[in-house]
Amino acid sequence: MKKKICLLIIITIFMAAFSGCLGGGGEDNKETQIEYVVRSGGTYGPEEGRTEEGQESTLDITLNSTYITQAIFKLTWTDTNNNGDPESAQDDTFTIEVTPPNGSGEPDSNSGAGSSLSLEIDVPQNLEEPTQNDAGWKVKITIQPGQGSSGGPLLGIFIIYSDTGNDWKLNVEYKYLQALEETT
């Protein structure tokens, strides 16, 4: 009887000790893999401001997703003189310059007159180990004065309006990587 009990104890200890090796470990054998997919629909803004002619406005922008792959900066404005009259505006030229964060690209810029311009920035990402680049986008907005009329009634004999700068709005649409976790 003692031999049977000792043998039963030895078998029980043996089975308990090796159950992890034989697949009885359950959760410990699972591995999580992360796959990234590109998503559209990220937005930022509007950011509103005013820039005086010959001056610049700078912004430090943080987007709402971690791994950005593309950002389109859309700048809109109404070119007016100091009296708020778009008819006597001077066709100012706006320039937007954007520097991606983390040294992930050189500054890029676009200029134009009228009422809007956009700038598209593509940011390469490694799908195996993407780089966090949501914060630190540097945006610089400048205005160069145009050559349009600045006179008031009767060609400026009585009143002269000056075009000192313009109000603007900046919106950003972006694409980003979204992590999809898969347990195997």
C-alpha cells in the first residue's frame, strides 16, 4: 500500500512539473502581434490668427493621432484693406511653410494669392516600427503685400486705406497608422 501511495505521489509531482512543457501553461504561450493600417479622416482646426504684412506667424501643432503618414494643411483668408473692403484689397501673397516633427522631413512650402492655398506633406513610416510624430509640427505663415489699390473714395483724395494684414484660418486633414492587435 505504501508503494502505491509513493508511486501515486511521484506520478502527481511529475505531471505537475511537466504540464507547462506539454502545453498546459495556457496564457503563457500566446503571442501578440501588431499590424498597422492606414486610416483617413484625422482633422485639426480651425486654428485662427492674423498676420501683418511682411511679418510671420508661427504655430506648433499637435495632431490627434500618433503615427502620421500624410498631412494636408489648408490655409484660407479674405484679402481686405484696413477698412475691411475686399474690393480695394492689394492681392497679398500668403506663404505657408511646414516642418514635420522628429526630423522626419525638410520644410516644405507653398505660396499664393486669392483666398486659399494648401500644402500636402507625405511622411514615410516603417510599418514594423512606426515613429511617433503627432506633436511638434512647425507651421509658419507669412504675407507679402500686393500691388492693388489702397485708395478710398475718389481715388484716395479724401481717405486712404492701408492694407496692414489679414485674418486667416488653418485646417489640417491627415492620414495615420492605426494599430490592429492580433493574438496568436
